[in-house]
Amino acid sequence: MSLDHAILGFLNVEDLSGYDLKTRCFDDRARHFWTADQAQVYRTLERLHDKRLVTLRTVRQSRKPDRKVYAITDNGRRELADWIVSKPHLPPARDPFLLRLEFSGDLNDETVLDVIARERSAHQDRLDDLRARVSTLGSGSCEATERTCLVHRMTLDGAIARTRATIDWLDDCSETISAHMAQAPPQRTLFESRTPKGDTR
Amino acid sequence: MSLDHAILGFLNVEDLSGYDLKTRCFDDRARHFWTADQAQVYRTLERLHDKRLVTLRTVRQSRKPDRKVYAITDNGRRELADWIVSKPHLPPARDPFLLRLEFSGDLNDETVLDVIARERSAHQDRLDDLRARVSTLGSGSCEATERTCLVHRMTLDGAIARTRATIDWLDDCSETISAHMAQAPPQRTLFESRTPKGDTR
DNA sequence: GAGAGATATATGACAGAACAAGTATATGTG
DNA sequence: CACATATACTTGTTCTGTCATATATCTCTC
């Protein structure tokens, strides 16, 4: 699965320890398209080592705990390249906000507007973060090859494009509901006043 | 988890069996924002029943297997309403395509263009499906309340907006790489170029 | 010198999700 | 008549991801 290949991908650029992968890669560089927690990273590294896709050397440090530094093998590189060009499969859609929205038909307009506004705010925060990261790119933070730098920039642009589209759509939703409010009479709130239909068990 | 609330949401509209939920709800109506497999649906229904959020009645059918029809309880409705207005949390980003793109710095341009084109095609299929579903909405397929119909339309619009943004961005990526190809000398290929043969991972 | 925080790795327990397969009945198709 | 398909529910297994916690050392600050 993808976490294996994510780790192989980072190791293809440079040798890294589990700690490096967690902090520098997943929490920092890749956080707009993949995340992983520490336990997952360490266990996956073990698995990749068993499969001979990475090698391991222990680096003693003078005044810090030992580091276990992993390096990709030729098998690992082959596995990575095969995966990159393998058949694309879109992950199953799973969007908690659309779920909420779908079921908010019974809520009053003010409540729905508030739910939308809070969702918008979360996406705006994400957008600010993405833009801040793009703005640091030109200024020497990308010391890798030009191509590596280019595709990284592309992933940020992709995340930005989708986030912007989401925010614009949320604004449309707010407008639609506001318009609906203006022309419709104040509504009854169905949620509190449902007729109890169920006997207990 | 969200699946619990998805099921409560559907049951808030009408009583349903596990089979109904799987086929009519998750595979059909909700496939643009949530999916679930059969095992998951049945096990979740059991859990909701244990928690007294739904009730169960068995309906004998003359020439078909019995149906276990579930109905939401007042507790279930309360749980659902609380969840809808609860603090939004954006799910951690997890996009296999961005992962591939990030690590494709070593591939030759033609290969990357092909990977992008195949990804675009998958999104285009999704977009076609979404548009087809929107176009059936006006014509009486939405027999529910006006509000229920409105928010459902909004969820489709949201999925469309994001898919369109993704396709536009993929086109930008293709253009950028084509431009890069035109001006740069033929590149060394660190990876062997691999024939893009489907293989699911 | 006490405590917070960063560096570094590891394990146990568990829930959620995916994948596979099994049971049963009825209908339609070639 | 065999086979596929639709209806309807169930079980087993594995994988993935999350959370909490543990160990150990060093640096910085109050």
C-alpha cells in the first residue's frame, strides 16, 4: 500500500531514520498529501527491511540516542518505480463534511450557515499554510534537482487548487441558504420535535 | 466514527435494512462522499442497535429472505444532530496521486505525462457520473422535502467543483511538463522507463 | 537543580476498513 | 436444465491507522 511507497520515495532522495521520516517528511514536507504516525513509520520500516527493499545501519551519536538510518535498495527502487506508473485508482470518496451537509436538511438555516462557516475557516487555515509554504520555495529551500523541485511545487499547487475550489463552493452554499432564508418564512425545527416512532428494542 | 452517523442520517429519512443501506444509499446516492462495504454496514447496524440508537424489526417476505429493518430512535436523532453541529475536523490529507507525483522527479517526461493523463481520465469519469446524477435531480427523482433536496444538490456541486479543479490542475501540470520538455535537453533517466502496465496496489 | 522540550526508538491495545467467502431463495436467460 | 443475477444477511481474517505509553539522553531555561 501507499505508506510503503511513500517511505521508499523519501528514501530514494536520501537516507533517513524513522524519526527523520516522521518529522521532516510526513509532518513537514508531505503534510498536504500524506500523513503517518510514528508507530506506523517504525513498523513499516521494519516490514520494508524484512522485504529487502531497504537496508539498515545504526549510527552511534556522541550525545544523543543511536539513530537507525535506512537506505533504499535496488529492489526498493524498482518497487517504487513500478508503483508510480501502476494503474491509478482513486481512493473511495470519504468526506465527513459532505455527510453532515447531506443530513442537515432538518436543521434551521442559521445553524447550517454556522456549520458551513466553521468548515470554511478550517479550509482557509489550510490554504494559508499551503501558500506560506509555496512562498518559501523560490528562496533556496529546494536544494534538490530542478525536476524534484518542480513536482513538489506541483503537489502544492494541486492542494491549493482543490482547497480554493472548496472554499468557493462553501461560499456558494452560504449564499444559497441566505437567499433561501430571505424568501422563505421562518421554519419549524424538525429535529427536536419528531414523533417518537420506536419502541425500546 | 462517521459511518455510524452516515447510517443514522439515512435512517432519519426512512426505515431501511442493511441491504437497502448498502445498495440504495452507499452505492448509489452517497457514493460521491462516502462508501462502505456490506460487512461494515451490517456490523455497524449491530453496534448502533446495542447502543439503542436504532430499533430493529424483522419483516417476513413471501418469496424472499427475511428483511431486518432498522429505524432510528430519539437517542439516535439526538446523536445525529449533535454530530452535525460538532467541531469540524478535516481528515488528514491522503492522496496517492500527489504521492506519485512528488516522487516522479526521476522519471522521464513522457512517462510522467502518461501517468497524469491516466489520472485525468479517472477524474473525468467521475465528473461525468456526477453531472449525469445532477441532471436527473430536477425531474422528480427527489421526492423528499425541498431542503433535503437542496442540500443533496449542494453535495453534488461540491464534488463537481473539486473534481473540476483537479482536472484543470492536471492540465496545468501537463502543460508545464510539455514546456519543460520543449526547452530542456533530453534527460538522463535514473529510473528505467517502465511500461505503464496496470497492476493494482 | 528541577523541569520542560527536543531527539530517538519501540510496544501494546484496539477500532475501522478491506477482502474474501459462505448461506439461502427466487427470477430470468440461453 | 444449468447458469447468472438479484435479494438478503453473516462470518472470518487481515491490514491500517490511532492512541497511549515507555525508555533514554541531552539542552535550555527558570
